Amino acid sequence: MDYRRRLRDLREDHDKTQSQIAALLGTSQTMYARYERGANELPIRHLITLADYYNVTTDYLLGRSDQQ
């Protein structure tokens, strides 16, 4: 599984909107949607923030591990 799908699945599993996650990251909903679609690469600082927020490893978010 690639990181784009993990981003969306984690967001939906936590009943959050793209706008809510974008606010957490300090970016726009449009930019966050581009991360989920893969149109833009997710910055490392956002990767770390999301891993902390969802309480998962960065490897899990990146699809490199199935272990959260």
C-alpha cells in the first residue's frame, strides 16, 4: 500500500476531513488534497506531524511496514 492511500485511510478512520488535517498541518485543504492524490510530495515535517497525530510510525505511513 502506498502512502497516499494510507493518508486517506487514516484520515477517514479518524473521521476527519481534509480541511481538519490541513489545519493541523498549517496548510490549505487544496494542498492536503494534492498530497492524498500524489500530485505533490508530502514534506517530511508533515509526515512527522501526521505520524505523531495518528500514533503510527513514519514507516507505516509511507507504506514500508504494516506494523503501526
